Amino acid sequence: MRISMKTDYALRAIFTLVEHYGGAPIPIRELARRNEAPKRFLEHIMLELKARGWVESVAGKKGGYRLAKDPARISMGEIVRHFEGLTAPINCVSVSQYERCTQEPVCRFRRVFLDIRNEIAQRMDRATLAGVFAGKPVSHDEVFATEFIGGAGI
């Protein structure tokens, strides 16, 4: 599973708002700077987040964006699905981008990809913004842990 830059920027911006939940609105220029996102692209993303009711905008000199809902009531699954659709590793197990494969009646490995799709969906749906924010960032050592790299193709 890979997410698009649009989803990446949306998550970056929304987690900046989670960090400042209950505080003053953050101007779009500041959101773009903090998250190394193109301002014009981020403006469109923020409008989508606003339309979904996850963020709100405040007009004026001290205006900007802030989280509109409690971060414990928004899941990463909701956000990723909004921008990506369902996240299936192959199209024959996707709901939104399903493509029939001639091998479906006999394919054995498709089951693994269906299980992966379901695990990802369940895990992201359980991951509230508040819970994710309370966690710690991933370390370099975790990414390159030897038990996950040697020939694993990751």
C-alpha cells in the first residue's frame, strides 16, 4: 500500500492541527511551511477536510484552520479512505477499483492480499488521531530492523 502525496500532505496538516487542538487557528501559510507542502495544493486539501467537517476555517488577520472535531473521534481510516478510496494492494480485492481477474477461481495468493486489505482497514479505523498523536515517531532503527529487511523486499 502506498498513499499519494495529497493524502500525505492532508495527514501532515491534520496532525499539526491535532497538536494545537483547542488553541488558536493556524494560518495556511504556516501549515504549508511546517509541513513542507505547496501552499496552493494544501489550500485545496484543506477545503476538502473542511467539507468533511474535520477542520474549520476562521477568517481574518488571526484566522486560519483548526480541528473541528475531537481528535479521538476521527480515525486515520476515514481520512485515508476519503483521499485514496479503499486501500487494497491489488485490484481483484478492491471494492472501489475492483477488476475481475481470470485467475480468481483458482488463485491462492489472492487470499493473502485480501487479508492484508482487511488488516490495514481495521488497523487504520482503530487508529484515532488522538491515539496516533500520543504515540512516538518511528525511529531509523525501526525502519531498518534486520528481521524485516534481509531479502524481504521491503
